[in-house]
Amino acid sequence: MAHPKRKTSKTRRDKRRTHYKAATKKIAICGTTGEPHVMHRAYVVDGNLYYNGKLMIENYESIAE
């Protein structure tokens, strides 16, 4: 297995990592409900769960609470 001959400095390591940046999440407006939501994610409006503009579950309650 190959091993580095010298230790990579923190500065050199961090320079290499400058290209990895967090991107802002895309916000879309639902054509059915008119609510803003994160793209490609399900969202709750008035207790109903919607995805891709379609009603998936009525009277939805989150289990993550």
C-alpha cells in the first residue's frame, strides 16, 4: 500500500477542498396548492401530504415528532 513521503500540510489540504461548497436548495411553487416547497421532497399542506403536485396521504401526521 502506498504511503505519503511527507505529511500534507493543513493549508495544502484546505486549498484542495475549496471546491466543495454547500449549494442552496431549490424552492419550487406547487401548481396544485400554490405552496413553496423544496424540490423533489414531499411537503405537508393543511395536514395533507403532497408530492409532485399530487395528494399522497390525507390527514398526515409526522412520525418524527
